[in-house]
Amino acid sequence: MPKYAIFFSLTGDAVARFIDSPSDRTAAVKAMTDATGGSVEAYYWMFGQHDGMVIVDLPDSQTAAAISLAVASSGAFTGLETHELFEAGELAGLAEKAKAVQATYTPPGG
């Protein structure tokens, strides 16, 4: 099953609501992900450009996009970034595919 990292940044209002009424956000994310046939591998809060991230296994990219749309529609976020993850062991195969594509690609102005 494909794995995705989803980085998120909350609005000030969402942070204020969380401080006023703390809740287990991991449970909320798990319930949403489980409903799509996926699972949560990890959920982190962090300092920096983003407020947190989750790593999830999801059936496909359409499911990842649907989750991003549903979450973004809540208005609680200033930003969401969803990235598909690849295992390090997959890199050689990806490079082979890139090599085959590279043989047919003409760069701009080339």
C-alpha cells in the first residue's frame, strides 16, 4: 500500500480551539484514515514551517487527494502538503525507469 507524508499548518483559530479544548487528534486522524481503508503509521507535532505531520498508508493517490480535500475544507489549516513516499530500496528501480524515459526526452531548446 502506498505511503504518504502529510505536512500541516493550523490557523490561529484552530490552535486557540485546541488550547481551549484539547483532544486526541491522533484518534481523529486514525478514524478518518481507517474509514478509507488506510492506516496511520505516525503522527507528529513539530516546530518550524509546519505544525505537524502524519505518515499514512493509503490505498492510492486518489484516496490521498480526497483526504487532503476533506481536511482542507474544514478551514482549520493554512497549509497542507501531501507527498508520496518511496522506500530507499525502490530507488534503483526508479532510476532505471528514469533512464528509459531520459532516452526519449528532449529538453527545452534541445
